Amino acid sequence: MTPSDPLPPRPPLTIEVNGETIKMTYGLEMDLRRMLPDPLSALTLIRDDVYTQDYLVRRVLTPAKKIITDPAELVSMEDTDISSDEVENILTWVTEHALYFFVKRTLELAKLGVQYKQALPMPSTSGSEDSTTTTPSAGPSE
């Protein structure tokens, strides 16, 4: 990924679930991204981890306009009357938003790196000097 790579289109800010419109607010996005620490983990967790999938779906369906710190505050599983297709749509929507954030942030940081390249100390690319030392032997070994 280079600073000149184009940013993918922003995912839709809303999703329809059971006839209700849900908006990706800042608070919702922060709650969701806390579960998805980096792009590779995000993809793996959303694909494989049922606990992460459950949290993400129930958090999207929880109407609270605040950061959720206790999973007991989420809408209960029994109250999530949605189809498996809607679950997949929610997980795809969440994934799109998480990956968009990671890509956008990476591209922005790359641009800043280029912009400030001269001012930033750069690590040596020649490798480190030999730092081995000779330690005298404690005596003959047998």
C-alpha cells in the first residue's frame, strides 16, 4: 500500500435490519472496533469466532447511544429476531467499516510519512555492527 493508492469507497452509513434503519455512529464504530484490533485479526475474528460475531451483531442491534462496557447491556440473543441473511449483512457491513478505517488510516499515515520524511529520523538500513564480545574461558573444558 502506497500513499498514492486510491481510497476505496466509503461503506454505507446505514443498514436496514427488520425494516429498521441503523446508522454507523461514532460510538457504535468505537464499540465495534474495540473487538477488531487490526485488519488481519478483524477478518479472522469475524469469519471464525462465534463470540465476536455474536457481540458485533447484538451491538449493532442494541439501540443504546453510548459506549457499551458491559455485554449485559446488549440486546439479548432471544430478542434478536433476524434471519441468517440479515446476520451476514450486519457482519459484512461491520467488516466494511472496520477495513475502510484501517485502509484510510494506513494511507493517511503513509502520506504523512512521505510529507515528514526529511524531518523524521530514519533507522539504519545497513544493519547493526558486530556486537559480539570475546569472553575469556573459565578454564579448560573436558
